[in-house]
Amino acid sequence: MTIRKKLLLFIPLLVLLVNSVTFFLFQSGKVVQQSYDLMMNRILLYKQSAQAAEDHLKTLYAYLLNPGEDRKAELDRERAKLLELRAALAGLSGASPHTSELTGYLHLLDTQMEQALAALPGGAPARYEEAETTTRFIREEEQHLVDLELSSYQPVYKQIQAENDRMNRLAAAVFVVNTLLSVVVAVWISRSVTGPVNRLVEMAGQISRGNLNPEPPPLQSEDELGILSDAFKRMLADLKLLIEKDKERLEMGRLVKELELQALQSQIHPHFLFNTLNALSKLALLEGAERTSDLIVSMSNLLRYNLRKLDRPVTLREELEHVREYVTIQQARFRDRFRFETDIDESALQEPVPALTLQPIVENAFVHGIERMEHGAVIRLAVRQEPEHVCLTVSDNGHGMSEEVRQALLRLEDDNGARPEQGAAKKESTGLGTRNVFKRLQLFFGRSDLVDIDSKPGEGTTVTIRIPRRKEGETAYVPVDDRR
């Protein structure tokens, strides 16, 4: 039986038992209370009606001594109160065990009110004495009815006391049984849950201390904990297998690092290359070849920028400076065959972007767009502010591309899973590929809707990148992923 079934079965049964006993006790107490309330209600009405008859007689006497509208209004109120109590008593006459006595009492009330009316000014004053005598009879009859009620309810009262004693004993017994049953069920369910869990925790502690061959917990149950124990054993076996494979990979990695170190030792150090380029630049400047010196400086800056750490973002201003260095080199190659135009919004140049974002796209425009054009080639770079983005646009009037190539670039891979720049038409590049730029933008900003390409064969290409504007206090980070 699963843990859930145990809980759904035993806990509702326990609650149902407690609720049933509670309902029985409530109903028994309710019956006793109703009988007690009925008796006390009749006694209270007897007392109230007798008192109301006396108040009615006193008000009549005051009115006879000093007639007036205020006295008359007070007499009417006392009569109405007496009539209301008389009606309440008449409604209880059917449930009273002393119906005949109660009927006589009601007649006395009626007689007293008739005599009071007859004693009003203009009537017979002698009737007041009769009303006074009737009021004494009402008080005596009220005492007699109260005594009868108490006498008749004496056995019932003793029965109520006995019932209350029995209910108190029953409640105590139910409390004890319910407590014991709750403790037994709680201990049983707890042991069925916490026992296996404790054994699994002990086993996990042994594994955390490096013991990969702990004593397995002796679980034979078919509930969730039994399933968890089996899964734990399988996970331990898989962990051992993965550790062995990791050891093999670490050993292979160590060998590869050694080979890479040997290869690096045979390469020219980048600082030596930079120093050499700077020396060539100074030499060309001394010899009067200023254009050659500027070209060497641009090449040195371009190489230095390309070898920087790509996990650190740069500003758009730094990217534009890098693009200008690249264009300077290309101008020495293409001369007047192309024109490079810019439209820059200076207020947007502080936004962070991954390093080497614009130069590979501009390079792609050279290599695949205008390289074979003899004249009239134009590459245009625009940076403008939008409410929520900074829009970067690199466009050319070159050969364009087919829809299949455009879709492959936007999908970051071609139909065979290869990078688009890895096909037969791939050109030599000094920077990162277009696919790499798009993927790094996606990793940097956590979005895949930042790039759009508009191109048709023979009509040029426009690459649009929308950089989300940085919120105040937000830091930028380029994930170290896919940098080559």
C-alpha cells in the first residue's frame, strides 16, 4: 500500500470516528437543553404574567386617583404587555403537562382585564376591588403552577443529571480512545515513512564521505519509499560509471593540454608580434611612408582587439573604433571601389555589446557582398536610438543572398546541422563568423529575436540588430560559450 493510500484511508477514518462521537454528544446535549429551556420558559412566563397583572392593577389605581392622558397611555401600555404575555402562555398550553390549571390561570388574567375596564371612570368603581382580589388569585395560581412544573420536572431533572454524568464519562472515554488511536496511527505512519528515510539519509551520508559502496537499505516495501530506494541504488551505480568515465576524460584532457602546451611553445608570442608591428610602423614613418605606417598601426590594433577576452562586454563606441580600423585596412585594398558611410547617434554609444559584434558583419558585407564589384559599392553602418532598443544596421548594395541562405543564418545552422559559413563558399576571415555573432548576441541578452536579415539575390543585404537598452544598475555579462 502506498503512503498516499495509507494517509487517505486512516486519517479520514479517524476524523470520521471523532466527528460521529462529537455529533452524538451534541445531539444528546441538544435534546436535554431543549427540555430544560421549555420548562424554564413556562416558569418565566408564569412569573412575568403575574408581575404584569400587578403592574396593570397599580397603573389602574393611579389612573383612578388622578385621571389624565399620560396615565391613560401608561394604562394602555400595561394592558398591551399583559395581553402579549397571555398570548404567549396560550401558545404553550398544548405542550404543558398541566393544561387544566393553565387554562384556569388564563381565565383569571382575562377576568382581571375585564374588571379593570369596568372600573374606569364612568364605570363601576366597585369593580376595582374585584380586580384587586383577582390579582391576588393570579399570584397564588402562579405560585401553584410553578410548584407543579418543578414537581413534574423533578424526575426529568434527575434524568438529565444522570444523562449529563453518562455523557461526561462517555466524552472522557472517547477522548482517551481517540488519543490512543491517534498516537498508534501516527507512530505507525511515521515509522513507515521516517524509518526508510533515515536509512536513505544514512546511505547518502556514507556516499558524501566518499564511500561508494555503502550498505544498501533493507527496503522491501512497495510504496513510494521502496521505489525511491531502488532509484537510489540505480543512481549510485550510474554515479560509479560516470566517475570512471570522468577519470578517463580527465586523463585524456591532461594529455591534450600537454600537446597544446607543446604547440603553444612553438608559436610566436602575441606581444612579440605587436612589438614587431609597432617597430615596422615606426620604421615606415621614419622612411616617410605615412600611409604604410597608418596601415600597420590599424593592423596592430585590429589584431590586439581580436585577441582580447570575449567574455567581457565592450561599448558600441569601442566596436565602432574597431570597425573603422578594419575599414582602414580594406580601403588600402579596395581603394576607390567602395564607399563606407555612417549614420551614428552619439547618445547610443555607451550601450554594452559583446566584443566583435559589428566587425564580422561588416567583413561579411565585404567578402560576400561587394568583393567582386568593380565600382559603385557602398557599405552603410547606422546606429540609432529607439524607445526600448538601440538599432544597429549594416547594409550593402552587393550581390545579396538566397532565401535558403538567409533562413539558415537566422536558424544559426543549415539543414544538415553545419554552420552556414562552413560551406564550400566559405571565405577566409579575420574575425568571428556571422553565425557566431548571432549566437553570442542570443547568449548575451537571453533573447533570440534580436537579428533580422533582409536580402534578395542582386539587391544587396541589410542586417539589423536590435540591442535592448540596459536598465539602470544592470550589469552585462557575456557567457563563455562558442567562442571559436
